[in-house]
Amino acid sequence: MPSKTIHAREVHQLTHIDPWFLAQFKEIVDLEMDLDERRLAELDAQTLRMLKRKGFSDRRLAYLVNASEAEVRAARHRFGIRPVYKRVDTCAAEFATRTAYITRPTRRNARPCPPSARK
């Protein structure tokens, strides 16, 4: 079945989704299409790190490269790519807060930030 190509401008006009978000969606789809033709053994540390930073889960990567989630995790660990958790000050240090936003960036050899002093 032939597929119709629709451009981001048309999608924006139909849905009013911001073009920036549409570009992000397209980038993810393009990466997935590229991965569909590759296998886990072909991914180097730089590529796997980039994919993790783009938000790909181990499960999704496993599906795309026809591997198990455990195999993707093992490859990630072999390259030293591990998640860390960091606290984000959602109040920009203007006043103390009891709640924290925790984020999990994936970086090589990243160290968690120490807890900040009381404000």
C-alpha cells in the first residue's frame, strides 16, 4: 500500500501543533527508521548515548534492533552509559520548597549533584 508523504507545514495547519514539536517528532521517526535496518552489535557508544539522550528506552531500542531489553542494558553498561537522578530547583532559588522535581539524564560517568543547602 503506497504511503502519502505529508509535510510538517500541512500537519501544523491541520493540527496547530507547534512546528518545533513536529520537528522533534520527525527526528524521532527518522532515528527509528534508521535503527530498523541496524542490529545492536552495530551501535557504538556514541550512537547509543545519543539515542538514550533522545529519550529512547532500553525496551524501545531492543524492539527496534531486534534484541532483548537485557542485551541493550548490557551494551549500555559495557559503554558506561548509566542513568543518574538529579534534583531540579523548580523555584529558581527564590524561596524554599518542600517538593522537588527529579530528572534522570543519561550521561557517561555523571555524578549526582549534592543536595543544596537549606534556603
